[in-house]
Amino acid sequence: MAIDLQQEPHVRDLVARTRDFIESHVLPIEDRHGGDIEAAGGDTLRVQLQQAAREAGVFAPHAPTEYGGHGLSMTERAPVFEAGGYSLFGPTALHIGAPDEGNIHMLALIADARQREEFLAPLARGEVRSAFAMTEPAPGAGSDPAALTTAAEQVAGGWRISGTKHFITGADGAGFFIIMARTEGAPGDRGGATMFLAPADSDGLTVGRHITTLDRAMIGGHCEVTFDELFVPDENVLGEVGQGYAGAQVRLGPARMTHVMRWLGAARRAHDIAVDYAVRRRGFGSRLGDLGMVQKMIADNEIDIAATRALLMQACHELDSGGTADDATSIAKTFGAEAVGRIVDNAMQICGGLGMSEDLPLARLSREVRPFRVYDGPSEVHRWAIAKRAVRRARTAAEKEQQ
Amino acid sequence: MAIDLQQEPHVRDLVARTRDFIESHVLPIEDRHGGDIEAAGGDTLRVQLQQAAREAGVFAPHAPTEYGGHGLSMTERAPVFEAGGYSLFGPTALHIGAPDEGNIHMLALIADARQREEFLAPLARGEVRSAFAMTEPAPGAGSDPAALTTAAEQVAGGWRISGTKHFITGADGAGFFIIMARTEGAPGDRGGATMFLAPADSDGLTVGRHITTLDRAMIGGHCEVTFDELFVPDENVLGEVGQGYAGAQVRLGPARMTHVMRWLGAARRAHDIAVDYAVRRRGFGSRLGDLGMVQKMIADNEIDIAATRALLMQACHELDSGGTADDATSIAKTFGAEAVGRIVDNAMQICGGLGMSEDLPLARLSREVRPFRVYDGPSEVHRWAIAKRAVRRARTAAEKEQQ
Amino acid sequence: MAIDLQQEPHVRDLVARTRDFIESHVLPIEDRHGGDIEAAGGDTLRVQLQQAAREAGVFAPHAPTEYGGHGLSMTERAPVFEAGGYSLFGPTALHIGAPDEGNIHMLALIADARQREEFLAPLARGEVRSAFAMTEPAPGAGSDPAALTTAAEQVAGGWRISGTKHFITGADGAGFFIIMARTEGAPGDRGGATMFLAPADSDGLTVGRHITTLDRAMIGGHCEVTFDELFVPDENVLGEVGQGYAGAQVRLGPARMTHVMRWLGAARRAHDIAVDYAVRRRGFGSRLGDLGMVQKMIADNEIDIAATRALLMQACHELDSGGTADDATSIAKTFGAEAVGRIVDNAMQICGGLGMSEDLPLARLSREVRPFRVYDGPSEVHRWAIAKRAVRRARTAAEKEQQ
Amino acid sequence: MAIDLQQEPHVRDLVARTRDFIESHVLPIEDRHGGDIEAAGGDTLRVQLQQAAREAGVFAPHAPTEYGGHGLSMTERAPVFEAGGYSLFGPTALHIGAPDEGNIHMLALIADARQREEFLAPLARGEVRSAFAMTEPAPGAGSDPAALTTAAEQVAGGWRISGTKHFITGADGAGFFIIMARTEGAPGDRGGATMFLAPADSDGLTVGRHITTLDRAMIGGHCEVTFDELFVPDENVLGEVGQGYAGAQVRLGPARMTHVMRWLGAARRAHDIAVDYAVRRRGFGSRLGDLGMVQKMIADNEIDIAATRALLMQACHELDSGGTADDATSIAKTFGAEAVGRIVDNAMQICGGLGMSEDLPLARLSREVRPFRVYDGPSEVHRWAIAKRAVRRARTAAEKEQQ
């Protein structure tokens, strides 16, 4: 509630309309298909839902206004994306799902004019989907980006890329790929990476099998993708050669935060269902919601929701102020991913046997939120980065003191 | 390891043979079918696996020797059932899965000679499956047994039972049902319950829809079952009239413990997979298993495995000594169900993206173990019972002191 | 850091000066006396420290400017109080400690002109201390205010109060008391309470023994106080007769938040000490701060600090906007009290044996912060209140739907 | 309870007598002195209490019978030591406290006949106290024994030892010291350590300041000790030269377990006090012990007590069977130390303000148990060792598979 009060009227209005849209247009479809977006229609469904979102005036809240979006800042996105995440199909419907949302954000910041026209414009308008091809199977780039093995070799007029990626979200059906490849150095070296843009129908680009995961709600799956001497012309280098990770950096922090926003919406839905159940169900001579151990779970969820939101707003303020917010986004992501898991788990527990069944969407939500503690950087890698920065600050202070 | 050293040679030998059997005969089938037992063949598969188990001399370790079982005590079952639970299909193969295993245990203790012949013998030999019909949809008997609504009315020569049950494990395909129904009092009253035996093909007994749940590995599903004036002759009253809960009590404690044994096996498998992964995979210039945060998860799992085992053995000793072990089994169940969840969750986290995928069995195991914090009494109900007993003991002591 | 950027320059300046003052004037004294404020000089020390704070321009940041304070809003207090709480003696030095700080806040809002002159003015200027006498020994008002037993009987020209209070912070040496007494109804009834102002030297007011507690840093101790036919004239009724709890409400939310601010400062100090130790100390062939399990504790602390701050700012925004912020302050208090405990505990653990010793201030800090999970409402009571509100909202929604 | 049933009658009898003795002779003295053993009389008190214990037939349950002890195995010690640990002064009274108890255990196993006569016999009979001088200030041997810096140089007829130790428990007033010193290699090298026996009045041995720590109940404090060319004759080398750590190993595992036994007793006392309080106190219209969130804390304590006991018995069985039980003792120590902390913390929380005060012994108990997560190996070091062994087992299995 409080989170909205601090927002401008036009944002609060968009939040309200987004909630209505999700409730009336999106949740019923999700429920009918048990949250499996491919089973529910895949891209056909996406096109229909996005058209409905356009008509309801809630489409692409984050996209630049010149492409029909609402141009919201990070702080403004928070309540809108949370409202969108309330349904697992909401991000697809509003066109705020991973990876498109993060790709739009990055392209708007670093693509040149021609690339904007060719890649960003149709993406922002929802005419195509996209994929971000960075993660590689072992021993390549996973949590540790320095392990990058996909290599781009310079040739006349461009580059030839060879390598294998996996867990590439949205790859199946994407219109184009943003590819991270090594243009310098060897696996294990930091730096030396470059980003490339490549249409999906390029020769040498193959989308392989879907890796089946716990989650089912991301359109286009998590796929293996191989590049076999894929040619990319110089004009499709995104950002500068050798600056791939620096360029991706503008995407990373914000994308982490929008992930948290959406999953917070999903967690809030689980919590709402559980509290409603606790109000209606009786046991041991009492309303379930009046039993102390149930109250504890409800209160813990309220606390987790509030803390996730508060950390999110803090990080968004920093991002909107122009900072990279490395610490704030790592903290909000790590806390948020774990909080969201706890919230859904408590919700399931409150609903007992029913919570384990598909008669309620809780089991489905639990499958969807679990991977978030790994996707976008495992909690352990974020904690390592947070601690490293804290130790570095203390070491600098200790060295200064000794002088 | 230690757990085996305290066992007699014949038990240690059975453990070893069970491990081999699971490894060679059961795990490959489970993996081929992603842990979905119905997809893997259901009862057809069950019959094949049980025949293989008989041939390997590992069938029905808990069943009375007169019916071809090994007649193990609770303490002896622990390592054998853990070895069996290592595969999700192991309990079916060894005939030690819920609810048959608990039903065999109870019938061996309280059925009369005729009932033993008609119901226990074919069940123990694996010729039929069975179901235990107690749980009811709201506002009936769930966590609170006093809410029992299914009613049995006395008629000439027997009883007529009407009511609805749900989450009845193994109902689809069961040869007979053990039914808990109220023969006295009204919903809300403690006591007044009686157990009845009824063949599955009785008039008025209908197995309804499968309730789809997170878990997929229990044969015969979790079903709705309705009784519409189902007639049960007096000879099929199990135990005494009005003593249904007292009778079920002999099943409850042991069944909780065998659940823990099996799930501990599943958790150990998840842990083994994760440690093996941590040994093979490298990141950040180090073997994954040498990174402190991964070591913490590995050590936490080792501690949880050891503590679950130790609590289990304690409770089994009490049960084998003739006690009801109410506290010990509630404690081991509550701790074990939560520990098993933590272990599998850590294992997934260690394996990162792969841990979220079906390329490893971890995601599957996480779906299977989650409901155990609800099934067989939610953690909250067990904690409530544990605390009530502690408070009662203290109150008695305080009153004594005042005299 | 980020927290400061959002503040006005004059607040950031005050934060910086407060940090300097604490570092140079207050920490050395605290360390010399092991955090025991009575041993360090009690009120004599207080007077000296407050004079130094006045000279440094950091005295009474929250008090009305007309009495020499800085008149900061709740949001502005947050970073200043956190800087003050960095030393256990900081709140006394800055005159922002409990209960004076909360009493100043309340009196500024609800005292009449004469009461402001007689009680608030000298309190705000630091000329006297005060106490808030609400909590009673069992079976009186503790966590449950309805149990209030101290009674005020109306007599000519005023009231006669009799009853016993305990855990009255700052009572020994206080110049006056704010007393909560029942003017209507019987123990167990909600409402019927009134607040009274009484000089400490009034007949019938006796400060009894200090209740020795884990914490040692609050001036004036936690005392028993008895009222034996204490006469209070009508003019010293604070707020309206029968509206005692409503009046205290304006104190409650803000006082909870300033508690969190101060303890967060103490926790940050513990964390700083631990990270500094982890930077300097080596073990197992590595800097301590580079070991994964130590990094985990450091990162967890950073997350807890950030989340506490973020929840605090959220609640302060709501309070500054004129809301009662019941949920937001309960949430920030509950989370903050637990987070502060975890942070100090991790800090101790990182420092090993030294962390258990008085060679570092960590053991002292651990003693001081523990009671905060009980003082100002135990976590359980706050969780109960949070859950009750969530359930009430859901019930209202469910009822509306049924119409 | 169950723990006793598995014991022989003479052990159960000793447990019962120990409980009585603690209740009637020891608790009243502890309570009178707030758990500060030096304030309560130090060695004078010790001599009196031990005499009373002798008369009650409960003295030195673990010491060899030839020296007047009861000669109990590890498994048999568990319930007796738990009963002794119920009072903080119990271990001193029964002569089962650290470090004497561990030293007796080790000397009985590795001292030669003359050393037994000169050192073990008077120690076992309670005529003198002893100390175990291993831990060193940074950068010496702390958690990492390889860092050992105290050096013993071979001279005619013996050794000259120089170095500094700290946190040497019981040093002040000890009759003799067991000293770990390096006889080979340099700090950082594994191995090369030797143990020496030295009377406290030897030239060159100085007991320095007491390091004040959170805990107050260990007699003789935690002291700094320096060796300045301390001469030790060859006959006082304990075990073999260069085999210091191997020799200490026989002490390590068992000493960890007896620590857990004693602290479990202390935790059980805290729990008993809290449950008793929850039975007597009312709030919110209910007995405190009937409120769900209090029940959760009570149940969690019961679970933690049971799990600690079960892990303890498991490790003791392994030790009694002749194993080193490295894993089992690390697991029981790590879990037990953390469980004991949780139990006491919950007990304090249940008792609210009173729990923070010295009106109950809970705050005192919380101070005493906290260091146990660091003493005897911090939880992090034990987890590291547990994980290393698990990884090594998996690596061996993986290598075997590859062959």
C-alpha cells in the first residue's frame, strides 16, 4: 500500500489498471493451463494477451514512449511489475518478462541508431521476441563469467562465432539473439568479451533442445543454442569490441530488480491465497488464521514482503540516480529470491494437503520461484560479491590508518 | 555407516543387497521415466519390480516371515528402508511404500485370523494393494481427527457407511480399503470412530478423481473416494467398535518412522549427487567442493542426515521396546521432514542451473519430498502435540509441588 | 551510504558531525568502562557528555528547535540516531536515548502549554531525565495492555494513584514520571486508561530496586516503582481522561523506530569490528575474510543492515506523512530487533575466542541488543498483531465478495 | 527419559543420585552467586562441593575406579554428565568440568606409569586441578593447529620451552600444565608437535591475566600463560616426541562430547524454567503455554534436546566401540553447540522481560553457552572438516569409477 502512496498519480493509476487487467484477462488463462505457457498456447497466446494489454493501456510500461511504452523509471516500475507478476503469464502479457524486458532496457541505452531501428523497435513493440546468449555449459561461463569459451574470430567485414550456450531463456521462437563471445584472451581471463546481435535465422545459429526445468511459465523455454561459424557483420557489434561485460552491466542490475518485482507479485499471490484459506478454514475449534503457528507464518510473510519491497525501492532509487547500485541490487536480489521462496513455502504449508495439490496454484508457484535463487546469479555468488566489497572497504580503511 | 555397524550381520547383508538391487534394477527405470510411476507403468511395473525383488531376496523386509517377508524390527528396518528409499520407485519395488507398508504393520497387530487370511496375506505377498481412508475434505477430518464426518450406521448384520474422503493414497487400483468412520457422536466429538475393511469392488464404494499433487511417485495416486451406503458386514470391523483411533494408533507411530526412513534415502541420494557434482565441477579457480559456502551446504546436509538417522533410531528403539513413542516419533517425523527438505534444497543449490533441470533427478526429488512436511501430520500439528505434552508434564509437576 | 544521499545537506552534515563526536568523545569512555554506564559515572557522565554534545552542535537532534533541538523529522532522524547508536553511550550523550526521547516526542504532541513549560522544556534541554511507567509485574500490564491494574481514583482536585510498576527504564534519577493508570473498568477490560505527570519527589512515589538485566547501558536502570496513594492534580493529567492508550499511541510507533535506529548503529559497529578483524587475521593459509563461510556471515550482515535500514525508512516515511504506520513500525521493529541480534552474533563468531572476550566490545554489544527482541513488544506480540491485521483484511475482502 | 531406559541399572541409579545432589547441594549455591564461580568461592568452594559429591557417591563418574571414580564408558557418561551440567557449578562439583575431565581421560590412555602416579592420580582424586595449554594468540595456533609457534628446544636431559598461550582454561590455580609445543618444523607445517607435563610452580612458567569472557562458571578462568625457557625433563614428555597432535586426538573427540553433555544439561534447565513459566503465566486471556507461538518455541526446544541427545549417543557408541568418531563427534558438537544456544534463547524469549533479568538464571545461562559455538573448534572449522571428508569420499568414489 505504502509503496503506491509515494508514486505519482499516473503510476498509481497504471498499477490499478494493471491489477484489473491481470485479474480479468490473465489469471483465468493461467489457471486453466496450470501455469504451463507452452501448453496454454505459447506465442499465439502471447500475441493475443499483448493485444489485450495494448487495448487496456497497460502494455510495455518500461519501454521508451517512442515505441509505444510508458517510459517508467525503475522506481515507478516496481509496483507495476509487481502487479504484473501476480500472474505467471502477466509478464508475457505486459511484455515485461525476461529476457525481453532486460534486452529492451539495454538496447535503449547502448544500441546505435540503426540497431535501434532494426532490433529495438520491433522488440519494444512486441513484434518479435529476443534472447540473451551468455551462459555456457561446464567448463564455460556460468556463475564465473571469466570462463567464457564461445569465441568470435575477426574476418573480413565482421566476425565468425563458434561455441555452445545453454539455459538460454526464450531462445525457441526468438527473432534475434544478443550473443556474448570472446574476442580476446583465453577462457579464465577476465575481460575480452564482446556482444553481437544476430537474427535467429542466420546461418550457423541453431536452437537445440529445451532443458526441462522446474519452471514452466517462461515463453520460449530454456534452450541449448550452438553457433557454428556464425557470421556477424561489424555493424551488428553491440557496444564496443572488448567491452561486452561493461555493456551487459547496464542490463544486469536493473534486470535483477525487475526479476524481484515480478516474483514478489507471484509471492504476494501465494500469500493472498493462504490468508484467504486461513480465514475460511477451521480446525481445532478455531479459525485457522487465529492459531498462533499459522499467525507466525502469516506475519513472517508480511515481513518478507515488506522487506523485499523496501530493499527493491532502495536499489531502484540508486539506479534512477544514475548509480550502478552493485551492492543494493545484489542485496535486494539475494534477499528477495530467498524471501519469495519462504513466502510461497509458508503459503503451501498453511493450506496443508490442498497446498500440495494443483487444486490451488501454490504448488505451481513453488516450482516457478525456486530457480530464482540460482538464475541471475546464485545467492552464493551474490554473497561472495557483497562480502568482497565489504572486505575491500575495510582493507582500504585499515591501510589508510597505517599510513 | 555407523548405523549399520550396530546391526546384526543378516540385516547388514540385507542392506547391502538392497542397495545393489536399487542401483541395478530400480534407479535406471526411475530415471528413464522422470520419477512418474504411472507413466513408468503403474501396477504393471510394480508387479515386475516386486518379482525382481523377490528373486534378489529383498522383498518385503518388514512383513511377517509367514507371508514371505523378513520380519524385521523397526530398528532393523531403518537402514533397509533408507536403502530402498534411495530410488523413488524403491518402496514400490520392495513393497515397503505407503500405505501398504503401514497397513501390513497394523493388520499384523490387530486383524483377527479370518481378516489376516482374507486381507493381510494377499497384501503382504504383494498380490493386491490397499488404501487407508481417513482424511476428509473440509470441514471433515484433516489434521484434526475429531472433525470426522463419514458416518457408519448400524444395520442388520453390519454397517452402512456414507461419506467422502480425499487424498487417499494408492486408492486407484487398491484391492481393499481400511475405512475410518464415525459410529458414535457428532463431528467435533473426540472418539466414536471405528475402522472397517472393504473390498474395492463393494457396491457404494467409488474411487473418484486423482488429486494432482507435487509428488508423482506413489502408485495409485492421491484420490477422492466416496461411500454411498456402503455395506460392511460385522466380521469386517477391524479392531473394536468405537476404538478406531486407538487401533490406528499402532499404525501411526511406526508409519511415520518408515516414511522418514524412505525419505532419508531420497535425501541421501540428492546429497550424493550434489557432492559428486561439487567434486567434478570447477569455478572461480577452484573445485566447487572446496569453496567455503558450498562446504557449508555439504556439512549442513551431513549434519541433517546424521541427526535424522539418530532421532529415527531413538524412536525405533522405543517402539521396539513396546512403547507408543508418541514424542519420539513426532520429533523424528517433524525434524526429519524438514531436514529432508533442506538437504534436497541444498543439493539443488549446489548444482546451480543443472539442479533446476530434469537433467539431474534433484528437481524431481524436491517435488517428492516437499509434501512430507504436510502428509502424516503437518509439522505444526506435531509441534502442537509435542508442546502440549511438555506443558502437561510441567503443569503436573507444578501442581504436585503446590500440595 | 545511500541512505544519506537522499537526505538534505544539513542532515548529512549533522550525521557527519555526529559520527565524529561519537568517535572522538564517546567511544573512548564507553570502552574504558566496558559499557556499564553507572560504573562510568551515571548522571555525572551524562551531564558532561551532553555539554560536549551541545558544544559540538549535535545535541538533541529530534527535540523542538524552540528548546534547542534540531527539530528533525523521523526520516531525518534515522541516519543521525544510527550514528549516535554506534556507541552504547551515544544515545545518552546526544539525549536521544529511551525513554526521554520518546517522552519528548509525545509531550511535544499532546502536552498542554503549562505542561510543556513545566515538564517538556527542562526535559528537552537535558536538565532532567524522565520515565514512562506503564509495565507491571504479573498479572498486570505486560505484553497485554488490557491487564492494567494500577488504579487512579478521582478525588477532590485530582487523582490518587496506587499500584506497582516494574522494568521502568531510567526511573532512578528521573525528574518526573509519566504514569499509565486505570481510571475506569477492571483489569482485563480494554480502554479506561489515563496518563498522569508526576514529579519524582511526590509523596507516595517510590523508586525501588534495580532489576539487573543483560543490558547495562541505559542510564537510571530498569526499576521497580510503587505508587501508594500518590496524588496527582487534575492539571497534570496528560491528554484526556480515559484516552491513555490513544495518547501513548503517538509515542509508540516512533519510539519503536528510534530504538531500531540506535540498535542498528550498535550492530553496525559490531559488524565493522568483525570485518576489520577478518581483514587483519589469517588462518588456514588465507586471510580470514577470504574464507567462504566467513564471507557468508559478512554478506548476511550486510543484507541485514540494508534490510533493516530500508524497512526503517519506509516506516519513517509513513510516520512523517501523518500515518500511524502500525504495520510498518511493527514490521521494522520485529525484523530489526532480530536482524541486530544476528549481526552481532555473526560478528562475535567471526572473531572467535576474542569475540567472546571483553578485549573486544562484541560480547558487551551482544548483551545489550538481546533484550530488544522483548522490550518495546516481544517479536511474538508484534507478529500476532501483524497477522491479525492481515487476517482482518482478508476476512473483510471475503465478506465483501459474498455479498 | 528414553536415554535412561537403555542404560544399565547402576548408571540409572547414578543419574538419579546426581540429579538429587545437583538439586539439593549445587543449584542453591549457583543461584546465590549468579553463576560466578570465583565470586562464589573459587577453589575453596570447589573443595567443599567435591567433598559433598564424594559423600553422595557421585564424584568423578568418568575417572578410573582405581582412583575413586566410577569408570563409566562414554555412553554411560552421557546422562550423568547431562544431570551434572544442569547446574553451572555441577561440573566442578562432580569433577567433570573442562579441562580436568578431558585431561584425566587422556592421561589414563597415554601417560606412562610414573606420570600416572605423579600427575593423573592426584588429578583424578581432585587433589589438584590441571590445564591444557594449546591455543595461542594470533598468528599462532588457534583454529588452525598447524600455526603452532611455541617451541621446545632439545637440551641436556630434556627440553626448553618458550612461547605464549592464551584462553587457557583453568590455568589460574592449576597444579600442572599439559603443554603443546613444536619440536620440529616451523609455524605453518603440519605435525612436529609434542606434549609436555609441567608442574605449575616450574621456573619460567607464568600465568598471566584472566581474559574476561562472557562465561563466568569455569574455575581458574581463561588465562594467558607464558613459557620463558621453561625446562621440562625427558621423563615428562607425554606420549611420543613429534606425536603431540596424535596424542591429543584421544582427548579431542571425547572432550567435545562431554562438553555437549554438560551444556545440554544447562539447556535443559533453561527449557524447564521456561515451560514452568509458561504454565504459570497468563496473557491475552490464555495460559502462555497454550499460545501457538509459545508452543512452537517449546516444541522446537524439545526437538533440539532430543536431536542433541541422539547425536551424542551415536557418537558415544562409536567412541566406545574404539573408533575415533571424527565425523560423529564433529557433527554432534556442531549441532549441539548451536542447539543449546537456540534452546536457551527460546527460553529467554518465552519469559519476556523476566528472561532478560537476573531474577531468573536464563540470562546467565545464555552468557555461558554462547562461547561453546567457538570453544572446542568453531562451528565453521567443524563444518569445514565434515565437508572435506564428504568431498574426499566422493572424490575417491569418482576416481575409482574412472578406472
